Amino acid sequence: MSFYPTDRIALFIDGANLYSAAKALNFDIDYRKLLDEFRKRGILIRAYYYTALVEGDDYSPIRPLVDWLDYNGFALITKSAREYTDSQGRKRWRGDMDIEIACDMMEMAEHANHLVLFSGDGDFRRLLESVQRKGARVTVVSTVKSSPPMTSDELRRQADTFVDLDDLKTVVGRPRSTHNNPPKFPGTEEDYDETV
């Protein structure tokens, strides 16, 4: 990753997208290590984490993660997930956070000169182009080492720098927890599907 000590850095984490990429690479993200890593690379001015929450449930496995992030230096952007039934009749949740990410990146391009997007969603290509015209450099963190790849080719080409999440595994990762040995922290984002 090419960062300068004077970089004013803002992180934009598409929670469901990052969770899926890490899961495909068979590890979990240690969010404390992630924050520490980017604090070493410049002046971290904001770390946004975006996720949809299932409202009204007695227990949500993502709630412990969201609470921890909220108390440990992340700006949480949440909204209610919407319920739908998939083609097999299964109850699923939808929670797309693209508009929220786009609005915040456009606003922060005036305050930060290096934006880091943790998502492989090709819909963000035009957004990257817009913030680059404002003078910000953009690093995209996702993976092409999973099967299938979790990032679009157009997004990779538009980014100033692409970092494969697999290359960060030893820096911001920890072994993936199993269902037989559930994690004490954090929760997971398997409850909903933001891609539909």
C-alpha cells in the first residue's frame, strides 16, 4: 500500500462486503488491528462502518460487533434491513448501503486526501472517479483470490491502488471461528444479503 505519513485517511467499510470477502478467504477481521494498521500509515481522521440491522429481533448476531465498533473509534452508519423471500421460499434480508457510502465519500473528499474503500462492488466505480476529480487518492481493499473473485475489474482499474484482502490477512486477520467453537466477539453479518 502506498501511503504517505502526511496522508489524511478516511476508511469506508462496507460491512457485509468485507465480511463476505474475509469469509471467502477463510479468516475473520480483527477491527482493532485494522484501525491500528491505518493509524500507522498516516493521519486517520475517520473510519466509517456501514451495515444494515434486522430490527425487532430479540437477538442479532451482529449487534455485539456493532456495539464494539461504536465504542472503539468507528463511525457507525446503520439502517433497517428489509425482509424478502428468495426464489426457494427462504426468508432473507436486504440491506444495501451504497448510497450512504457514496454520500459520505463525496463529503469526506474535501477533508481527506486518501480514501480507503473496503468493497469490491463495481457500482462504486463512478464514485471513485468523482472523488478522484476532487483530488483524493483512492485505495480499494477487496479480493480477487477467492473463487469467484469478490471485486469487479472496473473498480480495480479505477482505483489508484488495489490491495487484495488476502495480502492483509496476517496484518488485520485472525483465524476464522467455527460453529463448534463460536467466537466471543465479534458477531457475523450472515443474517442478511445486501447483494440482492
